[in-house]
Amino acid sequence: MSEKLVNLIADLQEEEALATARQLIEGGTDPMAILERCREATEIVGKRFEQGQYFIPDLLMSGEILQEISELAKSRMKKGITTGYAGKVVMGTVEGDLHDIGKNIVAFFMEANDFQVFDLGVDVTPEKFVEKIREVQPDVVGMSGLLTVAFKAMKETVDAIKEAGLREQVKIMIGGAPTNEQVANSVGADAYAKDAQHGIELAKHWVTSC
Amino acid sequence: MGKEELFQERFNRYTTALKGGKPDKVPIRLQLSEFMAAYAGITLQDIYYDLDKNIAAVDKILADFDMDVIGGTPSLWWAGQHDAVGAKYLKFAGRELEENRQFQYVEDEYMLADDYDAFIADPTKWILESYLPRIHEEFAEPGSYRANLALIKGTAAMMMSTGASQQAGAHWAKDFGMPLSIAGFSKAPFDTLGDTLRGLKGIMMDLRKRPDKVLAATEVLVAHNIFYGMATSGGDTSLPAFMPLHRGSYPFLNPKQWDTFYWPSLKAVIEGMWKLGKQTLFYAEGNWTPYLEKIAELPDHSIVFHVDQTDMAKAKAVLGGRFCLSGNVPNTLLAYGKPGEVKEYVKRLLNDYAADGAFIIDSAGVMQADVKAENIAALIEAAREFGTY
């Protein structure tokens, strides 16, 4: 039945997926196993998006289903058990920019891939990035922007991270429609992620090779 | 050459291309926006709040750069007008933001899923009674003394800013021989619903949860958006209405959703305006490559297709000959590239796509304050060098 759950989520069958998840939990399935199924389903959703089968509404829909199921599963988990994270990511849309669709999708996929995500939201100042990096010691920092004016803010953020003496501790990726490798170089980031899937591959690669 | 003659020459150059013809030179139309403020050395706060400075920034650009048309002032809106009614969904430099920060639109689900029926039954009534009070502090209590006063203040402010824009247009024509690039404004019904009413997440969920309501609402908006395009242009049919297009860009919707929810009502608005003689500037923000074949269903010359990240070669192959194309010097290049790179891009663009006319050179998207003046100069220089027929 848990195989069925993966397919229901991946096919975006909200009600059936929720009902199945509930049945599994009530039947005594380990909530952690359910969360693992969610992760598998996200992988399928991500592949379908990459292949042009799924579009933005489908990603948002899968996000909604997964949120409902993971809340259900987490409410049944014994307190004190923390899941083993693949790594920590601090991310946000940089100062002066409010576009967050792309950033939210990346955050969602990162979480689904076992990263612990600290999403700072939109219009995030360099100081807020630095403060959070100091606090949670992430492996990866993700900066997003849809406007070209965001490039300046990205550079200022990287500079602020350097000044705080934290640059060597983190890998930095940037993303957003007008960004590219050249922008990543000029703002001082480590890489440019062309989409969510690519961003996750980068983060996984960084975490395992560190 | 006298200013009147100059105006006529530029106007003919631009409108010849709009109609699919081959003018003497490729017309230059640049969406310079907030860059004009930066270039004129005026803060964004002043641009948003001081109508005279907003217009003065354009004067400085027109004195220094050789273009064929101008799209208007750096600020889209007069912030004072929004302050008069207490707009909660906008943030401006000098009020919520520091003096040189670009304005911000705060997206939210201002229209709820439960509002669909009331909206569909009578959109104007719903907007006045439910929507305006939600997004404006001054309208919080409809019918109150404060709300009534705000309606008067808002209307007066709207007339002041519209009046100032009209006078500015006349001043640019008379003193600089410069025509406007657009007259009026409209939107795709799906964007009207998705941009400022339901918000992105709201409308994307609606496609699955209440598709019939989305369809009914977009259908209701068709007549409104045709009227809006004609009303905001004061009935002018010599210039296109500006239509910034958002949620129809790839990959927001899958092809079936695009065909069902986005396209029929947008097509109806464009065809409705075209029946009245009004052309649409189809400002296709993002990538529209997968939808070009559908767009080609429109009547010849009913739109000018603007290319941002759409594949220009495919746009030319599918739409060329029947519609004028415009675009697409990348904003990243204009802000971060070198003049030589800009010149090279323009040369290739004109060489590949402008040879038979029906082409207008422009940036890919609306520019911001970070664009470099020397790159604008390089764009214009190259457009004149390689864009003279």
C-alpha cells in the first residue's frame, strides 16, 4: 500500500493520497517510512517537471499534498526523535526583490530531499543572511532573484558573508530567470543552478564532497 | 529639421513597422523605466512622489538619446494617489522603503476562493464593496465618512496624474518631436484574476479545485478588459495598447491548461479590441515559444509580438510576415555587459530578424535603475548603424 501512496502523490491525487496516508498511519506504519515515501514521490514529480510533463500548478499541488501528509506523519512521530538531515541550507530572495515562486519551489524540493531548510523569505538583507548563517552554520546558502537589480544585492550579500569571516564555511548558489554562470562568477557565488533539480544536485554534491 | 517634422518622421517610422511594413530605419523603442531616474540623477522617491520630476527625468533622456518613441515616465504610478486611499499592497521609496529602492507589490490572496460567485455575478460591485476595503486602509469601512472622503481624494488624484501624463505627452511631442509608443493598457483576463486578485498560488490551485469558476470569471472579464483598453487610450487607434502578459509564460501552465484557461479569453480581448481598430502590444514576458502556433491564430497585425525569452528564430518563422516583432536585447547584458557586447548582439539581431521590416528594437524586459548609460548609447548607435534599410 505504501507503494500506492507514492504513485498517488506523484499523480497528484490529493484526496486518495491523504486517505491512504491516514490508513497507513492508523495501521501502524512508521511515520518515518511515510515521510520517505513522500520523498520518493517528490523525486518523481521533479523528474516529470524536468521532462516537461508537469508544470508550475502541478508543483504547487504536490507541495500542498506533501505538506498535508507530512503534518499528519509528524503529528504521530515520537517527540525527541530528530531525523538525520542530508545538510543545512539557508535561502532567501535577496534585498530589493520580492519574487519567490522559484525560491519556494527550490526550498520545497530541498526539504523533500532531506535538507533542513531555513527559508528567510523575500527582500532579505545581507545582514539577515549573515545572522542566520552564523546561527545555524549551514552547508549551503541559496540566493534567489528575478530582477537584474538583485545581482548587486547578491554581490553585497556575498561580500557581507566574506566580511563576517563565514565565506569558507559555506557553498553559495544563485538562481532566478536572469541569472547565469557569468552572474554567479561576478557576484562571487560558487555556482548557478538553472532549476530546482539542478540546485538539489549541486547541494548534494557539495555536502557529500565536503 | 523642425520638431513637427521630426515627430512625423518618427511616428511614420514606428507605425509603418507596427503595421508590418519596412520603414527607412528600424524603430528604436526602449522600456527605460526607472533607469531614466538614475540617469537624470533623481531619487526613486522623487520619481514616485513628484509628478514634475517624474516627467523631468524623461526630458533629460530625450535630450541625450536618439530614440523614435517613448513609453512614458519612469514611474508607472503616482504614489501620492495610492497614499490618498491607503493602499496596503504597494510599498514605495520614501514611505516603507529607502529613497532609492524600486517600488514593491505585495502579492497575496486578496480575493478568496469563496468570493468567486459574487465576483462572477457582478465584478464591479464586488470590487467596490469587498476588494477595495480589503486592500486600502481608507476604505476599511465602506460608506463611512473616511471612506467617502478617500473616494473623492483618490478620484482627484487619479485625474491629476492622468492630466499630468497627457500634458507630458504633448510636451514631448512639441519640444522634442517625440511620439509615444503606446496608448492605453489592458490585460489577459487570466492575469487580471491571477495577478492581483487570487495571486499565483490561489489561481494555480483553482485550476484543479474549481476550474469552472476560473473559466466563468475569465469570461466575465473579457468585455471589461476590452473596455479598459479602449477607455485608457481615450479611443486612440493609432498606437497599440500595452498588454504585459504574465501567467501564460512557459512553464506556468501545461499546454492543455493554457489552451483551456489562458488563451480563449485573451484571444477574445485581443480580437474585441482589433474589431474596434485597436492593436495590442503583446508584451510576452518570459518564454512563450510553445504557444507560438496558437498565437498565430490571431488576425494579421492585431498584435505586435514582443520577444523576451521566447525563441526569436521560432517567433520569426511562425509569426513573421503577419505580425511585427519587437525585442530583445537582454537586460542582464544591458546592466552587466560591455558596450562592445551590446553592439555585437544588436548587430546580429538586426541582421537575422529585421531585414524585411516589421521589426522594432527594444530591451527584452522592462529596464531597471541598474542599466548602464554607455550600454544604452551602444544599443542606439548599433541600431542606427546596422538598422538603416
